[in-house]
Amino acid sequence: MSSNLIIGCSKDELVKIRQFTSDALEDQKVPDLQAHKLVLAVDEVCANLIIHANNCNPENQIEFDIQFNPKQIVFTFKDKGVGFDINQYESPSMEEIVSTRRQGGLGLMLVKRIMDKIEFSTEKNHNICRLIKTYP
Amino acid sequence: MTEINTDRKEDIHFISVNGEIDAGSSIFLDNALKEAVENNEKKIVVDLTNLNYISSAGLGVFISHLDEFETNKIKLVLFGINESVKEVFSILGLEKLLTIVNSEKEAIDSFNE
């Protein structure tokens, strides 16, 4: 079973993708605590795509899809912005974040800790990022 | 939707954060903390009782002020975090960096320790 959504690259759209994800997870009876973390991971990736990959250009779009498989939930983001492979990015340490007084760096740390697998690829002129959560 | 209110009780500056803090609204939290610092507040309590959601943008705001607070001897205490939000704090180990208590009373009492 899958559901999909298209949003413009504006930070105002983040609430939309969170609600969409939350509703889909609720439909699938994912427990609240788990669902909250999954929504967060989706929000973090989406925020990065909006801000860094697409420069908050509302005319650019992100296609978002959730696929519910028997033992996995797969969240897929497609966009045409600047490609960024989360797997290649090394998050700064918490000490570095505190000492440099920076506000960024925590988002991808959260995504990596919440999700079991992150896949990144480029097909034709699309970037595709997949977040995978596996259930036993 | 985000709503931030401030209050004062004795010499403690209260900031209540309601709704959701994400990449679009974290600026409001940042502004509230900056304003408190500019007004020379030394005791700041952040009431998160009605905070439903916070992303890294919001968490980053707290973290980005830690060094400044230590330098300027400002004490920041958070209270009222719900289970889901607390889980997010613990994923990053933020409970070790921030003072988090369970109630407003505990927050106020923490300044007398």
C-alpha cells in the first residue's frame, strides 16, 4: 500500500508533509511514539531538501511517497535540486555544535539514528532519497 | 502553528512554547531567547507543556545558546516535555546538556539549589 504527496519547496509546506505522514502512519496503526520519530525523520529530510537542495524556491517541487510493506516502511523523496547524499555526510559532534554555537547539524544525526537504512540515488535529472524503517 | 508567550514571576523569566517548532518557526524561539539575553535575564524557564513537536531546528536553538549561557552565567531550565518530545531529546542525548525537570515548581526550585 502506498500514498503520495507533492509539495512546493517552502518551509510552510513542512506542516503538510508531517500531517500527511502522521495520518498515513495512524492508518497503519503504527504506535504513537514510533510514528512521532518517523514523522520527525521525514520532516528533517524534507527541510534539508527545501532549504539546502532547493534554496526555498516554492516553484520547485518535492514528490513524497510512503510505501508500507510487510516488514518495512519506505519513505521516498524525489526532487530536482542540488543532490545531497546523506550517507556521505559526517555529522559534527555535539561538542562541536555547542562550541561553535551553530544551530544546524542535528537533523541528519536524528535521521540516521531513527531510520535503519538511507538510500540515495540520481536518476535522469531526479534525486531520490529513500528512508527505510524495518520492523521485525 | 507556533505560539510563544513570555511572563515574569519574581526574578524568573518564563517563555512558554506552544504548538510545533520546525525549520520555519524555530526563529521565534531563537528570538525569544535572544530577547531574554538582551534584557539581561539570568534565570530563564521554558515551559514546554503545550509543545507537541520540535525538530532539530528547535533543538538547535537551545544548543546554540548553551555556550553563551554558560559564559554569561544564565541558567536555563526546561519543563513539561511530553513523552514523544522527550524521546527526541534522548535520541540526541540532550538531557545531559540541558536542565530538564518535570514541573514548574521544580523549575522554580532549581534556582534555589
